[in-house]
Amino acid sequence: MNINKTKLRPVIYTTDSWRRGAPQTTQQVFLLRALRITQDPKELRKMIGVRTVAEVYRTLDKLAIRKEYHAALARNGISFDFLVDGIKKEAEGGEKSADRIKAFQILLKSIGLDKYDDTAASGGTWEEELLKSMEAKNGALSPTPTHYEVIEPPKPERVKKAQEEDEEIMKGIYE
């Protein structure tokens, strides 16, 4: 019996769809911290937790490109004010109602009001539950304060130092 044998080849995945387009800021901060210790790509790969040395170089390229891109945007007068103003103008005076609605949706999404849950199914929002519990405790509510005072616990010195180092590293990304 003559059976035609074909050599099967392994499946090779060329992209990770779940990581595509992700900013990878954490990976970039790790890389900047690791660069203080060593410049060896193999060691950097281990330190930032990527699989290949190529990903180390890719992360460095993303840092450089982002820096150049933000500088180019600033040179051409494109800022957050410019973007918000353009969306606002479209929301106010777009020719089609679909364009105006889309502009409003973009604005709602930017402030986090794009998703609405069924509060009847969940029993209400946390604010409503808090008000109910306060009414049950006090019988009646006092006037709603216009501001909230938040008292933060003191931070340990090592946490302050680590936060300052992180801020310094993040400043270096855009300089």
C-alpha cells in the first residue's frame, strides 16, 4: 500500500491579538528602570519579563517613537484642547444628526458615561445604597455637603521614595 505522506508543519502565531495596540507603559517603565542597571539586551529581557530580545528593542523603539510623535503633535498645534474643541464643534454644528450623536458619544465615553447598567436589576448604585443606609441609621439626612474631606494615612518613606523615582522616570519618557 502506497500512502502519500506529507510533512506536517507546526502552527506559528505571528501576532498576539490581545496585546495589539496596547500602550505597554508598565513594560516601558520597567525597561527604563532596568536600563539603570544594565544595557545587556539578554538581561533586560529577563528583567522586564518579555520572551525575546526583539521585544526589548521593540519597546525601546516605541519609547522613541512616542517621544517623537508627541513632539510632532505639539509642533503642529495639536493638543487635548484642540481635540476637545473639534469634537465640541462637531457636536454643536455637524451636518448630520448621526455625526452629532457620534461626537456626543465620544465625549460621554471620554468621561466614562458611555455604559449604563440596569440599576433595577442590580438594586441601584452604590450612592443610592449609601443614602438608604444613612437614612436608616439617622432617620433623616443632613444637608448634602458640597465637598468631601479625604484624610490620607501617612505614607512610609520607602513608598514616597519609590513614587518619586517613578515620577522621575516618567518625566524622562517625554523629555
